[in-house]
Amino acid sequence: MTAQEYSCIETYEPGGHVGAIRLNRPKVLNALSLQTMIELVDAFERFDADPNIRCIVIHGDARAFAAGADITEMSDASAVTMLERDQFARWERIRQTKTPTIAAVSGFALGGGCELAMLCDMIVASETAQFGQPEINIGVMPGAGGTQRLTRAVGKALAMELVLTGRTISARRALEAGLVNRVVPAAMYLDEALALASEIATKAPMATRLAKEAVLKAFSTTLEGGLEFERKNFYLLFATDDQKEGMDAFVNKRTPEWKGR
């Protein structure tokens, strides 16, 4: 599959070592079909393997980041069909992206859309953004990480309320709860996300990848285990050319030139 063969998404490079992915199914509010997920995995893995890309931004349009999974593909499925389809394996492949990722969210980020945003490392939200896990309204529950990542982000009480009632929260409430990094006017949300990505992309690529890895480790281990992991990644960076370049540039008061190795 090449970028030209995508039918549900578009990829582009806005400059500054940033790769961008646009969900492109506006007629169905960017519902996450199986084909969309196949293309997203391909796009994320392509950017992740490209040494020129140091941060990835994913976004939809003004109306919707993604309003959920494509229910028409699941309404008649059996439990065996869902197990054989193993659709969440694709989500795991996206989760394994080593390059820092940012979701730029405007409008609806519901169900799978909310889960996809939470799969990213950071979220920049438009004032119009709405987040929620409304799966309970159609007789199911979140299945792509909604019960786990939402709880880790906003705490048990709010996560339980959102998951069990299907209610949504505004961008401002999401910011207060710790789900998103910042909220900006609707006209600025994508520019703000790209600016954040560009800033991250100015840093040493190996350092940002290992730092991301260490932060995420905090959610899957004890404090003692996390500190040990952090120290090992810190020491490992002293084997890179970029560490030498960065410290020499600091000492000599010049701008570093990262090589990504």
C-alpha cells in the first residue's frame, strides 16, 4: 500500500520534520472502519520508520476527529467473528509507534475516536471538541482501551461516569480533568498541534523516543521499576552522537545539529 492508495486517510508533511495524517471520511464523521484502521497502521508505521520524521500529528476536520467505530461493520457480527477479526491488534501496532504522536481534535472524539486520541502521546483540542465513550448506548462497552486509558487520564470517578452513562465532556472539562494538553479556538487547533509537533521535532530524536518510552513505562510498572527503566535509558543516550553534539553545543553556546543517532 502506498500513500496514493489510501482511500480513508491522507498523509502529508507540513515541514519541520513533522508527518501528518488526516482522517478523510467526512460523510460519516470519520468513523473508524476496518479499512481506515488498516490505512492508519500503514501510515503510522511508514512515518515511524522515516528518519526524517520526528513527530506525528493525526487529525480529522472541524466537525469531527472521529465519531467512533463504523457500527455498520459490527452490527451483525458474532463473538467468534470479532475474535477472528482481531481488530484491536491494529490498535496495538499504532500504540507501538516510537515517534512522539499528537492528536489534534476538533468536534466529536467519541468511542473509538476518543480511544484513538488517547492512544496518542498528547492531545490538542479545539474549543468545539467533545470527548466520550458512548458504547453503552448501543449495548456494548469500550474495547480499544477506553476503560483503561480514560481511567488513567481522568481518574476512576469521571471515567466510570462517562463509560456507564455514555455522556460526553467538553474540551474545557477534558482539560480540567487532565485528558488534553491545551484548548484553543477552533480556527487554531491544527496550527497549534503542528506548532507543538515542530517544537518537539527540534529536539534530539533518540532522546525524545527514549523519553517517551520512559514516560509510558510509568503506567505499566512500579515506581521502582520505572526509575530503573528511566536510568537505563538515560545512560543509553550517552552512547549516541546526539548526546555529544547536544552537550558540546550547550557548552559552546551554539545551536545543536542533530543526526538522530
